[in-house]
Amino acid sequence: MKITLSQLLALAATANCAAVSLEARDTPLDVKLTSLGNSKVKAVVTNNGDASYNLFYKGTFLDTEAPVDKFHVSTAETKAPFTGIMQRLAYAQLSEDVFKPIMAGQSIEVEVELAELYELSSSGKYDVLAAGAIPYAELNSTALTGSALAFSSNKLSVDVDAAETAKIESAVSKLSKRTIIQSDCSGSRLSAVRTALSNCQRLATTAASAATSGSAS
């Protein structure tokens, strides 16, 4: 199934409120999730179509660089809170490095540690699903077509040990540690910078949690 970019943006705006359809869709992309033990999963996307595409992968489960919301993760009672970041993406004048080409018949696989992105504070069964749509350009182009390729994976059940996931550092925390502060920044200025970074991390986490829970406050 191909949808337009405007439809994709509308879906993204309502994704947190809408139920996810698990039925098969007419799309060249097939996504399979498998467990790698505890809270780590592998996602493999295969292009079963005859055409090749240049996938705009940023903000999707294929994005291994940014701690974005990649899956629907839930227990039988509730959705697992997302603890990463909410990205604002540009869709014009894109560079080659924000695309991943996928040829007809090709598969791309990524590994994702769920505990880096979601709050898995309780042991037990969690259901994991990848569903959405990926904008694309024609092969060897960086101009989006205005359409997107829909995908919906299998629903994977993972058995999580909360004691083990508690040892895993969140992706946002890792990002804050990579922030470089100039060596000549000291005293009150250093204190102010550290406070600002801490506040940014807290606000980002709070905003992400509010967005995924649907809270308006």
C-alpha cells in the first residue's frame, strides 16, 4: 500500500490515539520481528516488490542513530511509556545520508534494545509491533515522491526481566553524556550549562511521555 506524505503526517498526528491494525496490507515491505533475548529484538524489512526504493528512514525503526519511537510496546494492561525523543523532520532539500536504498528482493535488518527507549519496569510479557509507513524517493534520488510505503510486522511477545533491563542505560542518557562542554567553561557558567542540559533531558523525557500517553497537560 502506498499513501501520500500528507496522509502519513495526518496518521502520525493521530497515531497515539488510534488502534493499530494487524491485518495484512498490500505493500512491498514485509517486516519480521524476532527476539534476541530479554528486551532486545531484531527487525528485518524485506522488499518483496519488483521495484527498488530509496527509503527516508529517519524517525523509523530503521533509524539506529536517534532514540525515536520505533515500536508499539505494551503489556496486556497498558502501553509501555516511551523515554526517547520526539523528532521534527524536514521533508525538503534532503541529503543522501538520510536515505537507505532497498532493492527488489533485498532485506535490511536492525537490532533494537527496547529498554533504551521504553520504560520496562515490570517483569513479564510485552507485545512488540512495528507499524506505520516510510516515505521514499526514487532510487538514486533524494526528492521524496510524496508517497509512503505502509508496513505492519508480526506481533512479537517477549518475556522481560525487569532486573536486567534496569541495568540498561536509556538512549537519552547516553546522548547527554556525549555532549561536549568546552574546557574553558567553568564556575557559574559550567553550572548553568549542566543545569540547562539536565533540564533539556527532563523536559524531553516528560514531553515524550505526555505525547505517547495523550496527556494535554
